[in-house]
Amino acid sequence: MLNEFDITALFITLKLAGVSTLILLLLGTPLAWWLSQTRWKLKTILEAIIALPLVLPPTVLGFYLLITLGPNGPVGGMLESLGGASIAFTFTGLVVGSVIYSMPFVVQPLQNAFSGIGRRPMEVAATLRASPLDRFFSIAVPLARSGFITAAVLGFAHTVGEFGVVLMIGGNIPGETQVLSIAIYDHVEALEYGQAHWLAGGLLLLSFLMLMMVYIFNRRFSLMQSDNQ
Amino acid sequence: MIECQLKIKQGGFTLDVEFCAPAKGVTVVFGSSGCGKTTLLRALAGLEKSDDGFLKVGDSIWQDGKNFIPPHMRSVGYVFQEASLFDHLNVRGNLEYGARRAKEAGKDFMGRALDLLDIRPLLERTTEQLSGGERQRVAIARALAVNPDILLMDEPLSALDLKRKKEILPYLDSLHHELDIPLIYVTHSPDEASRLADHLVLLEEGSVVGSGAIDEMLTRFDLPISHGGDATSLIEATVVGHDDRFNLMYLNFSGGQFTVTDRELPLESKVRLRVSARDVSLTQELQTDTSILNIFSAIVDEIVPEGRSQVMVRLKIKDVTMLSCITRKSAELLKLNPGKQVYAQIKSVALLS
């Protein structure tokens, strides 16, 4: 069965995924909205940067994060000189890494959903006296509902499933920065297959249920529309 | 009164317009596709930004030089080509969206919009449960429910088939008669223009080629609409009597009385008549042995050539202007000259609205 560290790893993983998803939605929503509306010529550069974690080996990303955030890195050094502590090998470090790593999984569904709305509903709302911010919350957000669900679930699931980045930036400290995916690796290394099974099976089930939720919701959404036609 | 002087550049296209429109009634912006009609309408709503210009609707100035009032702060109602209803709200939600936000809207206006467009039975439906015609009616009511100072409509019938068009047109007629705000209606359909317009703004390649009262505009020889097979004149008339024996109806206009097929309209109702220039023939003497019922004494106002074998004659029947298209030979035989008195025989009349 699960030992004490496994239970902590489970909680750290869920907390990490929850906090990261929240931050991802808060950062990703305005970013995705801006990307879907702007006619800025260089926006493809930004889109490519956001999509980088899709193709980059997680260890590469984790390595650079470690360099940047570590005590000798530009950001970490600045934090230390300000009297703070380096965030490498801390929970905060894990969150920073996860947010960057899962960003495309949140921004892309949102951007697609926002683009799919088109300009027209927003223009109609403008002629009905809605200010830009009012239009965003009363028209764009509800019309992009399925995009938000997809973004939240993918962001959460992808954070739960990451390995390389959290290993590099978190350092696999049991009880502090050890997450489930790494705990499984450790159990396999130590030939503790029974415990690895529990954790791996649990993760498999969790991921499957979350994806089912996305599909059921999107299906019910489209069924709801086709029913009435 | 609407005063408009706007300039907008879009890629290779420039819209540069200047016109005035009356504070009441329907102003039709008429022109072929690509002439900038929609851009003009969007600019009136503030959806397109004019770098410079002047726009005043009633007492509010919406643009003065660089001073630009954004769309949500303009008191407009805008009906787009497609109904563009909000799919996440039902019909009631769509109607209340604007009404809740507009300070000037009260419950009365919502009720009036609902009645004018017959929306009450549709209120609890989702947008997917509406037909194309119903969608457009909801869109019009939604625009009206904010109690705007001006209603803008961008070809609201063009996305509908003929049957749906016929379903919506009576509602547009009632808007025309009931509304006390100006309505700017963009179309490329001569039928819709002659049916609805009180005032006409002719747009060609981004500039206004003419603007004025519809009856004057249709008979101005310097404009393309007064030439060719589509040349028509419009006459406002009132139903004054019915003849049950022959199933006819009598209509008074300022130049006399028309006899037309009875449409069972109530007495005193206002109708608009359209007379095609090709259906008006001229005689020197008053014909008595003729099948034509509508004959009026008229004075020739101006004659211009129409192609090689025809001429277009503008007639005055008292203060009403009418066009007649006849052959050049007939004009010469009748010795037509400005000021000459003739009789206009009108073969057929179309009843609009």
C-alpha cells in the first residue's frame, strides 16, 4: 500500500496542478484573448514561443529554469539580493515551471474558442451599449465556455503528468517537491512494483476520468444545440 | 437632422461621404455592392473609425474631428445583415441584453418593440428554435428595445429567401409608420428602396452622388436611377373609396384620383404607388374612348434623350412629378416641349406597402 511519502506526493501533485491551473487560466485568458484579436504582425513569434513546451524535451526547459531561478541565475540572484530566497527546489519553483510548461495547453484551446466567436457578436454587444470589458464577460466568456473547460482540464491533467521539468526545478525532495510521477519512478528504481502499481493505476484512472469529463461536456454541449434544430 | 461628413480608408478603398438626412422617416442608402454602403453604416454606429470628420445625430455629436465617441456610448440600434443573435441567451435574454444596459430604455420601449414585431410568442425560445425570418424580427426588436436615437439597418432582408422577405416586409412598413426616430436602411434592391424610402442617399464607389427626397431623386435626370428600364416615379395617396361592383378602389393624391384594383384597404389608409416610366403614355387631346382609367392633365417639365430611339419626359401633374418613357418619334409628332400641356395615360400602377 501507499507509504507516508506517497500520500504527501499525491497531495503535492494535486495542489501543484490546482494552483498551476488557476494561474494558467488567469494569465492565459487575457493572453489568448489578445492573440485572438490582435492584428499585430509579429504575433506568430509569440505564438511559437508559447507553443515551445509542446516540442521541447522537458529536461531542456527544466534545465534553463534551474539556471534562471537558481541562486546564481539572473532571477534567483535578484530574489536573493532583495532578501528573499531562491525558488529553485521549492514548491513555488514547481509552480513556475508547471505554468510555463502547461501554457500551450491552456492558451491554444482558449485562443481557438475566442477566434471561433468572431467579431460579430462583440460588435452587436457594442451597439447594445456594452463596454469592452462588459462585452468580454457577458459575450466572449460564455460563448467560449467549452474552450475554458478544455483548457482547465488539459492544464490540470498535463501538470499532473509532468516529470522532467519538476525533476529539474524541484529536485525530488520527498515531502516537499516530490510529485506522483517521480514517486512512481523511484518505486520502480527500488523494484517496489506493488506501490508503483497503486500510483500508476491511480494516475491512469484520474487522467481517464478527467478526459471523459471534457468529452462528455463537449458532447452534451453539441447535443444540446443539435436537439433544438 | 443627421449631419454626416466622414472619411475612411480601407486598403485600396476610400469612403468619403457628406450628406444630411431628415430627423424622421426612412433614409435609404442605395448603391451596388462594394460601393461602401455597409462601411458607411458601420461608421455611423462607430464600428469603423473615421480618422477625421463630423457626425451629428439629433443633438448629440458623435464625431468632431479627432473626437470619437465609441459605439457603446452612441444611442444607436443596429440590425446586421444576419440576425447575429447571441446563442448563449434565449430570445428574452437577447432582448434584455441591450435594454438592461441602455439608460434611456424603459419597460415601455421593450413592450412596444415586442408588439411591433410580434415577439411575445417567441420570448422563451432558444435562438436555435427560430426560423430565419423570426431571427431577423428578434434582431430588429432587440435593436429597438434600447430606445435608440437612430435605427440603422444593413440589408436586413438580403440573407432571407423570398418567402421570408414577404414575411418581414409588413413589419418594416409598420416601423416606417410607427417610428418617430430616423431609420437609415442600406440596400441594393430597388424594390426595397422604393417601398421604404422617404429620403434617398445614392452611393457610388465610396462617394455620395446624390441625396434628397425620394420622389425628387427618382426623377432627377442627372442621376442614373432616372434612366433605363427601372425608371419609376412614386406617388403617395390615400384610400378614399371602394367600388364593390367592379371591385375597384379610389385613391386620392395631390394631383387627382387613381382608380386601381381593390385590395380591401380601409378608408384613409396611406399607400405608396409606383408608376414605371414605360407604363406612362402621352396624348395631346383627352382620350375618351380608351380602356385606360387613369388619365391626368400634365405639363412637360424636361425632356432628355434615352438611347437612340427613346426620350425620357418628366411631367408635372400639379405638384407631383412623374416620368414617361416614349419614342423619340412620338415626342416629335406631339411636338413636346417644356411647358406644353399633355395628358398622361397610366397603363398600370403598383401598390407598395
